[in-house]
Amino acid sequence: MLNLFKIKGQKKEEAANTNGRPPAKKQSPGELRLHKDIAELNLPKKTNITFPNGKDDLMNIEITLRPDEGYYVGGAFVFTLQVPPTYPHEPPKVKCTTKVYHPNIDLDGNVCLNILREDWKPVLNINTIVYGLNLLFIQPNDEDPLNHDAAAVLRDDPQKFRRNVQTAMSGGYVDRSSKNS
């Protein structure tokens, strides 16, 4: 019975120490690492990062890229990052929410970027992912595609690829699929 009173007293003391606020949620190692990564972000120009669920949920990130060179100049491409609690030992899940005609992004928004799969290492961070995504728009990779048709056009007829990208970015249709809706 004495232990019960002791525990109850400790809880009252803890509540008093939080100044009337609920006790802070204990952060996972992944959340702590993510705080560090976000504090050290050095984003490319014309790149924005937001937290759609508010600053209290840093595990869900939205990134908007606006390439300033390459085929995709003038476009704005939105990606969601869902950071797992096991971060940095596992990479974030990345999806492109903007429909885009791109060899490394399929119509479901899946992204083919080696650092998000087999080349992920815990020393990599959110900044690395942002620069990797940016590089996909500056230098699309036709050798490891998700959209094989776009990769073939890029490889075989770069001028047609440029026209297809421009058509898609203006809301037009390419290969029977509406892109950039």
C-alpha cells in the first residue's frame, strides 16, 4: 500500500514539473535523428519543405521541387516522405504526388532512386534524398526506369522526350495517359 502512495506522489510531482502541460511524448531515435537532419537542411534553391500534419509530426514531410535546369524547367513536383520509426536504418518511403512523364517515376508516383533502395545507408539523410530527387529532374536516368516507355523515348529520341515532357507539364496527354494533372 505504501508503494501505491509513493507512485501516486511521483505522478503528481511529474505533473507539477510540466507546468500544467501534458508530459512530453518520448521521441524515438528516428525522430531525434530527423530533428537533426531538418535542422541541418541545405535545400536547393526553388525547393520547399512543409509538414502537412503540423510541426508536431515531422515523420510526414512534403517537398516541392522546381527544377531550374533540364527538361523539367518551369514545373513544380510534389513529393511526400513518410519517415519510418527505424530511420535512419531504413529510408523514408517517397512518393511523387504530381503526375509526371518521367523515366524514373511511374503513374502511381513510385520513385526509382537507388539511395531509396539498395544503396541506402544510415549516414544518408533527408538532404541527400532532396538532392537525389532534384538530380532525377536534371538528369533523368533511362538505364533503371519505372516508366519504360519514357525511358525508351529519352534514349532513342531526346527531342521527342523534351516535347513529351512539355506536353505533359502543360496538362496534355502522352501515350494515352494524362500527366501532371
